[in-house]
Amino acid sequence: MAAAMAEEQEGVNYASVVFKANKHPPSEGKTEETVYDEVKVQNGTTDQAADAGFLEDKRANNRRRHFKRLACGLGIIAVILLAGIIAVCVYTATLSHENERLEEIQKNHLTNLTNRINELSSENENLMRDNDNLTVQMSNLTQNYTVLENKITNLTKENLNLTTQNQELKSQKNILTEQIQEMKANNVSRAQWSIDAYCPKKNDERQCAACQDGWKHKKSSCYVIHNGGDDERITWEKALKNCTGKNSDLAVIHDEEEKKVINDYSWDSSGTDGYWIGLRVKDGKWKWIDGSDLAKSSWIDPPAEGRCAISVKNKGWKSVRCDKKQRWICRRKALSV
């Protein structure tokens, strides 16, 4: 019993020593074993069993601390790994979403570009069609302008010709006015003038003739031969007007007999110096001033523009320029007496 109590007392003392050791950490430079030895020395105990139990507890405590540290490290590592995985997942998801967004933007942009290209292509086709239409319109306008310009040129020429003709008509009007005034002054009527012209008085008696005084009578025609000098010769057009003013025309010939009459009246003519007759080239043909065609082409050279016919004594008819100055022969019908 005493022994048991002694053992209990020793155990109590050991426990108190251990408790005191736990409350006071070992001094710097001292290990737990040193502290324990010092305690044992102080308490005077050297029990081997107590030593073994202490060491076993110490080892257990060390293992627990080691496991705790290992568990804590592993936990920290797990937390770090989990955080890294989460971060990678978040980054991957964000990157995937950004890529999808970029792809969508690129797709939309490509679609917009394609639509814009199609619109521009359509506009370009429309512009090309408009350009073709404008080119055609421009060509038509150019042609119309050319036609109008030619018409204006022709109208200008016609206006000049009309102005010239108007001046000539005014001149003829003035001449006729003077003749009328002269006839009125002499108190001579047209009928009286015709009577005097065809039935002049001789010895207070009138003797009528088929042609006027100064005109040559051949069958049913009267002829007057203008055979003045060089300064009195005129062009074909002026010769025609002169004959018209005499109520006659340049000689028109349709048969051999009349051709011979004109030949006989073509006095002192030779070469290309002759008398105008009423024949000229018009529309590529020889035509008489009465509108009829030349019946016998063998009577003169082939037609050429700007050419008129003259009668040459014993040489027939010659083709010369209409603006050349020649003598001329007028013809009209004779009166029946």
C-alpha cells in the first residue's frame, strides 16, 4: 500500500514537473531533453519508465505536429492549385468568349463588307449603264447638232441667195416701175404698146407682123440675137433673165429644122465662143429650161455639173461653164397675122 502510494506520489510529482515544463518553455539554447534532465535532477528522480513515456509522447507530438504541418502545406497547395485551376478556367472561358465575340464581330464585319461590295457592284453597273446611255445620247446630240449646223449653214446660204434674189427683184421692180411710169407719162397702155410693137405705123398706116421690130421670124417662132461686143456678153443665168424680161426664153430646140435655124443665127462664133441656148446640166442630165430632157444626146458632150450649152456656127453645140460670158439668143412664139 505504502509502495503504491509512493508510486502515486512519484507520478504526481512527475506530472507536476511535466506540467511545469509545459508552462515554461525551454530557455534559448536548451533542448527539451536538457530541461527534462534538469527537472529530473531537481526532483531527484531517475525513473526509466518515465523517460520512456515522455519520449513516446514527444515522438507522438512531433508526429502530430509534422502531420499538421504537412496537412496544412498540402491544404495550402490544394488551395493554390484550386485557385490556379479556377483562374485558368475563368481565363479560358473569358478567352473563349472573347474569341467568339471577335469571330462574331469579324463575321458581321465580313457580312457588312460583302453587302457593301454587292451594293457598290450594283451601283457600278447602274453607273456603267447610265454612262452607256449618256454616251448614246451624246452621240445622238452630236449628230443632231451636226445636222442642225448643216441646216443652219444651208439656211444661211439660202438666206444670202434670197437676199440676192430680193435685191435683184427690187432692181427689176424699180425698172418695171420706171417703165410703167414712162408708159403712164406717155399715156400708152399695154394694149397700145403691143399694137405699136407688132403693128407699127408706116405712112400713117399700121402694118402688123408676127414678130416685133428687130426680131427674126421663122415659122412659128420669133428670135432676137444678142451679138454685142465683149463688154456686153453675160453669163447663162443673166441671159435667161434678160430673155424673161422680154417675155421670151433662151432658145429651146426639139428638132433638126429648129437646130439649123439656131445654127444660122449663131453669127461669127467659133471654138468655145458662141451663143447661149436654153440647155444646161441639172441633176446629172441635160435639161431644157421648159423642164424636158434633151432627146438626142449626140447633139452635145456628156453632162457635167456646172455646164451649159452654146451654139457655135457650123460646129453644133458645145458644153462650157455656165459662168462664162457669152452672147445669147432669145425665142418666143410668133403672132398669127
